[in-house]
Amino acid sequence: MNGKRRFGKQVGRIILVLMLFCRWSTPAAAQSDNLPGGRIKMGFNDAWFFGKDEKDQAGAASLDVLKWKKITLPHTWNAKDVLDDEPGYYRGTGWYKKSFKSNMSWKNKSVFLCFDGVNQETEVYVNGRLAGSHKGGYTGFVIPIGHLLKFEGNGWNDIAVKVSNRYNEDIAPLTADFTFFGGIYRNVNLLVTEDIHFSKADYGSDGIYIRTPLVSDQKAAIQTENKLENASGKIRKLKLITVLFNAEGKQVAEKTTSVLLAAGESKLIKQDLPVLEQPNLWSVDRPYLYRIVSRITDAAGGGILDQVSSSLGLRWFKFDAEKGFFLNGKALKLVGASRHQDYQGIGNAVPEALQIRDVELLKAMGGNFLRVAHYPQDPVILESCDRLGILASVEIPIVNAITESEAFTAVSKNMQLEMIRQNFNHPSVVIWAYMNEVLLRPKFGNDKIRQQLYFDHIRELAQSLEDLTRKEDPSRYTMMACHGDFDRYHKVGLTKIPMIVGWNLYQGWYSAGLDDFAKFLDKHHQVLPDKPLLVSEYGADADPRIRSFRPVRFDKSIEYAINYHQVYLNAVLKRPFVSGAMAWNLADFNSETREETMPHINNKGLLTLSRQAKDTYFLYQAYLLDRPFLKISSELWRDRAGISDPSGTISTQPVQVVTNLTSAELFLNGKSLGIRQSKDKLCEWEVPFKQGENSLRTVDPNNPLNSDQLVLNFNLVPQNFTGPLGKDFHQLNILLGADRYFIDQDLHQVWIPDQPYQQGSWGRIGGNPFKGSNNRISYGSDKNILNTDLDPVYQTQRIDIKQYKMDVPDGDYELNLLFSELIGGIDKEALAYNLDNNHVKEKAEERIFSVQVNGKVFLKDFNLAENYGYATAVKQQIRLNVTGGRGITIDFIPVKGKPVLNALQLRKTN
């Protein structure tokens, strides 16, 4: 299909402006890191060329076989193909190349290329020679290139980077409910240092690690571990100077150590700074940051050879299995969200400004915790958490499964080390994690003996990562995120290994029974009373285009998601032993294998993929903010429609207001609809909307200045065409077999549920709602409907329909009948995250029928599957003139099988 997901021109312009801003600001931002001394760090994102190597035939010396296009980093080659209707996306090889001129001042210095993230296998060539390589798509790495640069002649150098996001059984993730975008999708910097410098060969870190073995209200002990490197050919006498500044820029402590470094030697130097009295503590409400400046100077001349600045937040914390989480000695319920890194229209190649905005949106929501999932993310994420006061966990991408090989284990351990060392100094980080839902769909299901060996290998890998993590950083906690099969994880022994067990729980979504969520929490506390607990995931899809006044599980409506999150938040906040909960997810994200109402998108976000707030985001503000909050939650529902009352003047529909107040008052077009008491942070009114523009305003009864308002447009649909609305009738948009509303945001059209026919009105005669082949969905299908962006319009239907009647007034009309064959086609494997997996294999049946409109044949022997294929949008249009008060009657005449109709659209043309 051509461009499965459309997005607005305004959003596109915003993204373009931000991308241009980041493009030109990146070098300047990098230069701001350049402190006095021998270190120079500059942006290296411009003037690259990209070529796709689909046959994997090019080499560093034969790149002329590729077709090149000029690009600017960050870049991914999967921004578009993950959204089309063709299954799969390009997972293979791409090349990046760039030429640049050496500065003669670098000749006797150390030069590095610093990559913040490349997915997922990388080889870096300089002037045709391999400079280094890296495995893993989500951690940074550093490649020394100084020894390969040209300084003589014109001094120009050629950089070539080979990148592959192919499936590799030795590299996690193997499978996951997110897309493995390929490319150099984060920033690249060029770093130049003196030959005496802090080590850049320590898993991509700065070579400086700050520990705080003692922190209290009265004092703080600060230690630094500094890895120094002498890349020169002679012994050097040096001084290591560490200076501590407070947030106001005043020096408050200093430590100097004399160091002797032999030629080619690397050495670890530890320092204890003077004890800091009456320290300013870092907290979620007051994220106070000190700054540590680490310098290497020449012992004789005193000149600065290298210098690095690091943030420092002083805090202490603990997780208690009975009482929850404590920060600086005070109980704190952790509530926030998980985050994926992609963004609408640009994949994972997201400008820093938009990434920072994500953390700001989490803070504005009232959240105090970010689960950085399922992989380490751009450095600006944790920098923003430090600055804004958001606690965080970070994890490596071992998701769903492992490979039982030494290579997989080695790469996994390397990822864990890179993650820890690169992010060690962030005060926001309190948890290191390493596995997510690793028993979701275990291998060897038909061979229990072999499967047990597989479980043993998972346990061994988990234990080795646990041991490695605790050795690297005893100050933080460890966590594994498990899906809701408590007994399996406990039996395999995985609940015993990490310090915290995270549970990804979807009772009431992937499995039935919202009430089972609270029961699961209580079971953990009963069986594992000494093991701290986090709800590391929970959520329900909320397609912002779908609304329902009778919400049910898996209808993808905003209203069901609101109820779901209320239940979960209430259960978490009620139980002190639950340390916290992370909603899945902060924003919608790409998952190419998904179909459902918005194909290739996981809609569980509190924000849309373009970061518009859903009703659920406002609900969290009502639960979490400590200031008065009042919001008409339907921010994105500005176009409404509904069937009028018998008078033809109004249509009554519910309106919700989320608030942390005890009550709220709602006004419609200046008239009060009364005061309602809030329940679970929500008030609701039945609102009599009129045709056209309607103004809603909600106020705090005790403080009218605290208010919110929303102007929306309402389309009254005639209940009876003989009434007042009949003569002004313009259009009907009807969903058959549905109990939900659908908003076409581009055309500002609202599709409403069908109804049975009554004299003088409109509606169906005969037929039953279609129900798909799994037990999650109450009605309709979750297949990707080809050739449309309006999948929900075609995902429901009436089977065995007899007639459709509309007693419209005389005139000229355009009638559109919308069809899709929902049974049959390729039988796809049930996705792992659909936990019930109760999928009945579909059996296609021959379906041929004819359609008559007002007694005339419109479609003869209509065969959807044969003529158009399965799960494909089909629109059949007819123009007709209605006279003599006969209205419109559509007859469905079976030939073989049962007739179907998915949706209907009628527009009066005169």
C-alpha cells in the first residue's frame, strides 16, 4: 500500500524544524563539552552518504557498486518500510561513507570516533582499513582512528561504516514486540585528546566512575575511580585533580593525586574526596546536581592534558519487600512509564530535542520513574532524568528468548558491561536489568526434557549476568522483568536470582479478568515475602480514533483503557509492598509484526506516536500531580456524532472529566449541567449536544478560576427522517457489526455504530456481528486491512445480512458500500505477546452474493475473495435518485455462502 500511516502536515513541519534545529545545533552542543585542555569533541553528523547493500556484496574497497544518497545522521533505512502493507521490513546491510580533512594539530594526538548507537552490527573502515567493529544495537562504542588518518598531502580521509540489522542468533534481541530499525540512528562525534587521557577503551565510557559509599542528611563520602591511559612512547609524571562544584558553581572540595604512567600503560587511580558536610540531596522534587571536574595535568608544567565533567547527585535509596521504595529515607511510590525510542515518520532516528521532550512529558504527567525499555537509549534520556528528577531502570535487550551459545552469552555480558559503565554516574539510575519475558514462549515445547535443559541455560545466563552486575555496581539493585506466568518463572528458579522481580501484567487485556491483577500482586507477596516487587509493565491498547460508550476488552477504545488504568493504579497505590508501577508505554511505538486497528503500531501509549496526549495521560495527571488538576479528557475527540432524540434537536452522550478534586462542575454552551463527585479521579455527565459547535467548560466548584474548556463540533444524525433533521440530512457513516465509534481525523468524519431498522429511520434487517478467530475480541477482526488507512471501518461486519433500509427524503445521493473478506488468507502464527494464544485456524468458505439497490442489480455474483483477495478494503459506489418517498432499500441476495457488509456511507448530493 502507498504510505499506510498518514500524518498531518503540521506535525510534519514541526518534525522538520526540530530536525533542522538539531542538525545545526549538534556540533555546537558537542563543542560545549570542550573544557580547557587537550580534549576536543565535535559533531560528526553532516555530509554522509548512504547506500543499501541488499546483496551484501560491497566491501570497503568496492563501494562504487552501490547507489548513494546524501543524508544527515541520525538516520535509519526503515523509517517507511515498517509501515507499509507488505509483511516484513529490510533487515540487511547498509553502508555509510564520509570524507573529511585531518587537522595537522591532531597528528601526535589520539583521535576517536564515538558512536552513540548503531543497529546492530558495525564495522568501521578508515582509508580502506578496518579500524574496529561492534556488536549490539543499543549501546555506544568508541573506535580509535588516529593511527589510520592521513596528514600528508591534502590530508583527506575516507570513512566507511558497514551496518547490518540482520537476524543474528548470537545478538539480542532475537524477537520482540518492537521493530529493529537499522542504521546509524544516534549521534556520531569525533573526539581528539592528548596521548595522555582518560581511557576511551573501557566499554565506551569516559573512564571515570563516581561512587558515594555514604550519603546522609549530614554528610556525604565521595569516591572516584579514574582510568588513565598513556598512549605516548615515554614515561610521564602527572597529577590527577578532581574538583567538586555545587550547583551554583562554587568549589566545595578538591583532591590531587600524583601519578607515574609508563609508556603505553593504563592505570586505575582511586580518590577519596574530603567528606562533604550538610550536602544538598538529589530527589524527585529537588534534583540537585553537583559537578565533578576531573583533570589530568603535567606534573612539571601544570598544563591540562585532559579534562572531563560529570554530574553528581547525592541520594540514598532502598527497596523493601514489605514497605516499598524509599528515597533519602522517605517512602516514595514509584509510578511512571516505560519508553521506546521511535517517533512518527522518522523511526528511531530521533532528534535530541524530541527525546528530551519525552522525559519532560513524563515529568509533566507527574511521573517519577522511567523504565528505559527494552534497551539502553540515547544519552540525553538519562541526562534529562538526572536534571528533572526522574528515577530510572535500564536494561539490555534479552527479550523473549536466548540462544544457547557461548557467543550469545559473551555478547550479552558485553552489553551489560557497556550499559553499566556508560551510565554509571547517573544519579537517576537505581536498577540495572537484563531479561524481559524470557519464558514468554519457550523453545522445545514438544520436548519437555530438552526444554528443561533450555530453562537451565536461561537460569545460568541470568545468574552470570546477575553476578557480573553486582560485582560491577553493588550500590544499585538488579531486576528481571517476567510476564504473568508466576508459577513457571518460580519453578524455573528465575524469581530467586534478581534483587527485584518485575512483573509485566496484562490481566484484563491479553488475559481476561481485570480483578486478577490485584490477586496476582497478593500472590507474589504471599509466596515471595522477601522479594521486592515492581509492576514493570501494564497497559491496554487505546487507539485515539476509537471511542465506545459500552467499552469491552480488546475493542481498542479510549474508554476501556481509562477503566483499565483506574483498576491498576488503585491496586498499586493501595498496596505498600508494591514498590511501583510503570505503564506500558509512555508513547505508542512501532511494531512491524502487529496488525490490529492501527497496523504496525502498538497503541498502549499514554501519548500517540507523534506525542499527542490521550485521555489516559490526563488520567495519570489526576492521580499523580500534587497541584489541583481538572481536565476535560477528550482532548483528541473534537469531532463527534450521534443519533438525535425524537425531537431532532439534541443527542445525549457521556463526557468525562478527570480531576484530583473531590468534585467538578460542567457547563455546556454556558449552562451548568451540575456538580458531580469524582470517583477514581473521574467525573461523568450525560451531555445534550446540539448540531454544530458546542462549548464545554469544567470548573472547580470551590475555585472557578481553576477550569478547562473544549470546543467541539457535533453532527446530529436523524433518528427519523420525517422529523426536523430529515430535510437537512447530509451524510451517514455507519459501521456494521460494531459497538464503537471511529473518527477519521483527516476528513473530520465520525463513523457511528449500526442499529436495527425502524419505520421512518435507517438500519439493518438480519445478520449477525462477525467475530474473529481468537477469544480476545468480542466482535470484529484484528487483521491488517490492505489498501486503507481506516482499518477499523473494515474490521467489523454483519454476516448473513438481508437488507439495509434508509427512509431518506427524495433527492440525489451517493451511496458507498464497504466490504472486506475477513475469513481466510494466509494463516499467520499467533504473536507471542497475545498470551491466550487461543487461535482457531480459519477455514475460508466460498462467498458469492448479489446486491440490489431499490430493486435494480448493483453487484452481480459478487465474490470478494476471488476478485479482491482477503482482508482487503473494497468500496463500491453508486449514484441514485430517490423519488416518490420510497427511500433506499439495499437487498443482499445469497448465491453461495452468506452475504456480508462492513460499512455504509450515504451522502446527499443536492
